[in-house]
Amino acid sequence: MGSQTILSDDVTRLKEILGELQQHGEIGLWILDTATGRVEWDDIVTAIAGVESAAITTPQALLRLVHPKDRHMLVGSLRDAVASGEDHHVLYRVVNNNRWVECWARPERDATGKVVRLRGFLRNISDIRNTEMALTEIEARFQRMAENSPDMLFRLTLPGGRFEYVSPASTRIFGYRPEEFIAHSGLFRERLHPEDAADFETGWKGLSEGGACPAQEYRIIHKDGTCRWISQRATLIIGDRCKPLALEGVITDITESRLAQASLERARQQATHYLEVAGVMMIALDAEGRVTLINRRGCEILGRSKQEIIGREWFSQFLRREDRERIHEVYSRLMAGELVPFEHYENAVIGGDGEARIIAWRNSLLRDESGAITGILSSGEDITEQRHSQHQLRSALENTIQAIARTVEKRDPYTAGHQQRVAELAAAIAREMRMDEERIEGLRLAGMIHDIGKIYIPAEILNRPLKLDEAEMNLVISHCDVGYDIIKEVDFPWPVADMVRQHHERLDGSGYPQGLKGEQILPESQILAVADVVEAMASHRPYRASLGLGVAFGELDNHRGTRYASEVVDACKRLFTEQGYQL
């Protein structure tokens, strides 16, 4: 005991009670004499209060140890105990250490029935109280979450099937307040869409009887009459003896999600329809070059079914042997991000009959959410017949041009073959300069008729070995414009008429007939100019012998960069000096 002494006649009984109670926690003994105000306690009480034994001598000293907010409650409880003679029980906080304590007191009466003493116990319940407060806070937090959740939370008792709890989200999802669901247990089923009621009942029955039930999706009719989609997830709560007690679950409004899915599915079906009716071949490859998508037109071109195409490696299965390695190398660089897709690309594919079909492709890279390249989507048009027709037209065009060239050379037999040799040399120079083959073809045809205007010049002037007078020279100069006028209405796929007109122009403006300079002259015309000079100087004329390549190269070197384009001169000389080209 502490510095005060418990009355000897009570010690034995109190110790027995205290020993039993102390087995269950930190419990101390105290006694208050109502007449004298004398307080007696043991060491455990002072330890709980966090003070020295001598600090508690009066009720006032005891109250000073109580949290200010709890003092009024404690005083009132003690007064009630004295006045009524009833047991006293109260919880309060201690100032010194902010502990929670539980206090019991039992009034004792004298012979007259007057309460003369309060005898009781003090127990430290801080851990219990803190746990209770934490649990209360957790419960409050979950309550706030349930109240503010966009999803409807519910608890349904079993076997009666009555709602015990419904969160406020029911108002938004169903149009009915929680209390309406609680008051009317059949309201939920009444709002089910008639077409989904049977499926709902099947799943609900299985779950309420203890079976497994995954999340269900079904339609309901909102109070405003609109149809909504909801997703329901529920858990069966089992009590003693495995008896089902309740169903607890969550209902989520998934209307927007289902509408978005439906819209996406419609868009997918529409895209699939467009893909199938498209007049071009549509194909998708993954990063390894395997076919992941192909439309009906693609199957028709390849002469195989989708099942025979999807999943196959494109390059080894559907391309010509001589093209496979080259095209696969380009594709690998595209997948590595080293190249951008070509705006237009042509190559042959092998049809079901083993014949090659020429396809003009337009390509677009496929990427994942991170931007990484995952494959390619290509649309391809079968241009086999078109290319065949173009080849026939070009052959006819070339035959016509050759006939015109021969007509010119019949009138000027001494320059026979000049236009043909200029055309071949010009094409070789352009190829050395890495010009596109399509442009080279136009340049070659222009070279074959670049002197067509000479058909209007008398043969005796063309072949005269003597110096021409001014009028005769003007007539010779006019052959460029005359040639332009003859062919300007012909619908060539290249500017052939302009090439013919400009083949005597010079970079410094000293040429004819227009005196054009620099970039005003077509690149093809700049090549024709060099080829024409070299061929003319290296060939025989009726009025002189061949001057030889040395003189021709001297002319090019003397005027490289002034009259003649430097890159054209250099390419021309490489042909003869490094590659053994011969006229």
C-alpha cells in the first residue's frame, strides 16, 4: 500500500478481490471517506496517475489529476453515487500521461443508511481505449467512404432478403433513396430489366445458397424510365454452423462503359466492313514480319484463304525469291526506326497461280501505347495491268520517237545515230549521278529527239562546211524552238518538250534560244547539253574529222561550273576514264 493505510478490517477482503482483478490488467485500489474527504489508495493507483504517493490526499488533489474536460463528468458521477447509493462507473483521462482509466466505486453505508465511504478500483484501459478509438475512426472512415462512393454498397439479410444497409449512391444509380430500398425489399427486383431478370435470379440464388457467383452485369430501369447497365459483386457472409447470414456487395453503374463498348464494337464492325469491301489489298505485319491481318481483296490477289495467310512469314512466303532479301532488309530497318515508311513503294507478290502481281504500297507504322514500333499497316493496289499497259504505251511511244529520229537523220545522214548516242550517254551520266530511273527514262527519250527541230532546216545548211552567215545561223539556232513547238502538245509523263528546247542553254546564260541561267535550266537539259557537246566533238562531221575525246574533255574542263554543271561534267568524265564507256 502507499503512504496512507487501509483500515485493517478491510485489508484481507480487498486483497483477495484485488488479486483476482489484477490478473486481468493494471488495477489499483482506492477509498474515499465522504465525511472527512480522506483519500486512501495503493501504489498501483499512483503509478497509473503518474504521481508520487503523497500527491493525492484530498478529492481536490485527485481532481487536479483528471483531464479538465472530464472533471465535471467525474464529479457528477461521484455525487450521484453518494446521493443515490448506487455503484459508480466512469471513464476519464489522466492529465500527467493522458492515459485513459476506468473507475469503479461502490457506496458503503453506516447503521443509519448514510453513505459514509466509496470503495473502488482504478484500471488502466489506455490500450483498450486507444484500440476502440482507432476502430471507431476506421469505422467512421469506411462509413464516409461508403457515403461518398459512386458505387452502391449494400447488406442484405438472409434468409428474409431484406436490405439492412444501402449507401446513398442508390439515388443516383436507381433513382431511389436508401430508405426506400430498406422499407420495400422487393424494390430491387422490380427495377430489373425483364430480359435480364431470369439470369439475375439464377446467379443470386446460387450465391445465397453458398455457391460461387462472379460479377454479374445486367440492366435495370431507372426511376426516370431510362435503361442502365450495372455490375454487381457480392459476398456471402457465413455465421455459426455455416449458416448464411447476409449478402454484402457493391453495385457499379457501367452504363457509360457499356455504351462506349457498343460504340467501339460498331466502329470495329464498320471498319471491318470497309476493310472487306475495299478495292485495295490491306495487310498488317508484326515486328517479325508475320501477317496479322488481311482483307478479302488481299486474299484474292494472293489466291489463298485467310487461314492460309494469317500467321505466315510474309517475305519468305509471298514475295519473289530475288526480292526477299532486299525487301526484308528494308523492313528490318523500318522496325528498328532507322527508316521512315516510303510514301509510295512498288514490288511484286506471288499469286496463287504462281504469277507475279505488281503492288503499289502505301505504308503506316503501328505503335503501342509507349510509342514503340510493333508492325506496319499497308494498303496495296494491284497495278499489274496498269504497268503492262504503260509498258505497251511506252514501247509504242519509243517506236514513234525512233521513227521521228530516223526521219531527221534521213535528211542529215552525216549525223545519223547522233541523237541515239546522245540519248544513251545522257542516260548513263544520269545513272552515274544516282538520278531516279523514271526520270532517266524521260531524259533518254528527250535525247532521242533533241534535234527534231532540224527537220525544218535545209540539208545544205546543216551540212555546209563553210561558216554560216547570220541569217543561216539564226535558222540553225531556231531548231530548239521548232522542236519544242512540234512536241509540246504530246502528253509525255515528263517535261520532254522543255528538255528539247533547253539542250543548248548554258549555266552562265550564254546559250540559246532563251539565254536561261542556273536553276532556270532543267537538270535533264544540263545533262543533255554535256552529252551533246561530247558526242558532237568526238564524232565525224561532213566538214571536219572527229576532234576526239581529249578536245571534248578540254571544252568541259575549260567551262566547268560556268557553262556546264560541275557534277554533270565530273560524272561524264568518270564514265569514260573509270568505267570504260565508249560512244
